[in-house]
Amino acid sequence: MATTFDRSNLDTGALDIQPMTPAVGAEILGIDLAAANIADHIPAIRAALLKHGVIFFRDQDMTQEQHIAFARGFGELEVHPATPKDQANPEVLRIAHGPKSRGQENYWHSDVTWREKPSLGSILMAREVPEVGGDTCFANMHMAYERLSQQMKRMCEGLTAVHDIARVFAGRLDKAPADLHEKFPPVRHPVIRTHPETGERVIYVNTAFTSHIEGLSAEESRWLLAHLYKTAMDTEVQCRFRWRKGSIAFWDNRVCQHLAVSDYFPARRVMERVTVAGDAPYFQA
């Protein structure tokens, strides 16, 4: 039997938390993430992240250095291969779109599943936003797993999928897949992973980086992946966040997928992401 995680035991301290939907997401009000005593609040913020999957903060005025310092409270940080090598703060991934660049993140995905140890979470800050549009949607992939039939759960729990950086970044970085694979070879992750802190089971394949499921024919793999991808599209496992300048979203990449709605072209949308490193996914039978 899968572990049932009791969220009522999580100590979120005195945080003012406003849930977004019953499934996923919550706003945390009245907190300054750049405050000198922010370290005192890290345990409660981490508990809120585990409880809600993704947490949101408004009206934050943070430098890149403060953004990095806050993220370091949750673990070691990653440097994304798309970050320019001469950038002053390599931990910050700038995602900017405007009249000459239409948004390309408009599909359900988990970040960097092409790593052997994908990220724990991403902390995304809005630097410039369009007047309207550019929302981000989030899906609770544990809840999506729970909605599978028992037979589908049993079949998927024994399967392994391959994740490949080249599916997205060969084109974006203008590199041959073989060149990317020298540093980031395709990796194998369980189709259903166990969350390392909650013990919950989570669907862990995504449209961006999953290439195929091992041990199935190409047709079987395509069919099963398409079925699992659709589970993130269920509005009853989702929330939708409308950005303002200074807003921050911090999502648990181990349980959430997200989709950036690219409906604002040709307006500008500039975001900065700092990513907390994670662990190798596993399935606990």
C-alpha cells in the first residue's frame, strides 16, 4: 500500500496561508523574503511547500543576490546549461520573451528531469509582466496518480522511462544532441516516483523531456505516455496563478508539473528562476 501523508502534522508556524484550490497551491501573505530574519521562517515555508505543492508570494523586492540567498535556505543550487557563461550570477536563469521571442514553455512539464538528480524545486520571480496574460498553471501529479485505476497504477509502478535534454534544448541551444549528451546523457527514472519527504506516489513523466518507456513497443510507449500526460490536464488537480511584478512562485518539482501560458505575445514577460538541487527519483514498492 502507498503511504498516506498526513498534512495536518506539518508545522507552518504563524504564516498567513491562503489556499488557491483544494488540489494545489497557496499564497503566503505578509512576508518579506529579503528580510534579515528570513532564515527563521524557512522551516515553516518548507512545510507549506510540502503541504500545498506550490506556494506564492506577492510584492517582493529582491535583488538577484537576495533571491539566491533565499533559495540556498532549501539546499544546494543548480546552474542551468542555458545560462550564459559570463553571467554574474550563474544560479539565475533568465527567461525573457517579447516581440522577437514567443514563449515556448506552454506545455505541461517538470523541470530538468533530464538530470540524474532532478531539482527539488524552482523559485521563479516576475521582473516584468504583460498587462494581461502570461499566467502559469500548476498540476498536482500525486492527485493525478490517485485518479488512475488500480490496474493502471500496478502496471505503471513497475516501469522506467527515459528522459533526454536534447528533446528541448538541442534546438534552443543550437547544439547537436550528441554534444549535449556528452555532459547530460539520457537518464532513466521510474514512471511513478515516490516523493522522498511525503512518501506519496507521483506520475513522473512529462511532455518536454520524456522520450519513451523502456520494455514497451514504440506504439505502446506512445499510447501510455499520452494517457499519463493527459492526467495533468484535469482542471480538478490544478491551480492557475496570475503574475504581478514582484510575484514569486516556489514549486515542489517532485510533485508538481507546470505550464506557462503563452498568450501575451508580443508583450514582454521577464522572469528569473533559481533552482534548488534534488535527489535521484526512486519508487518504493
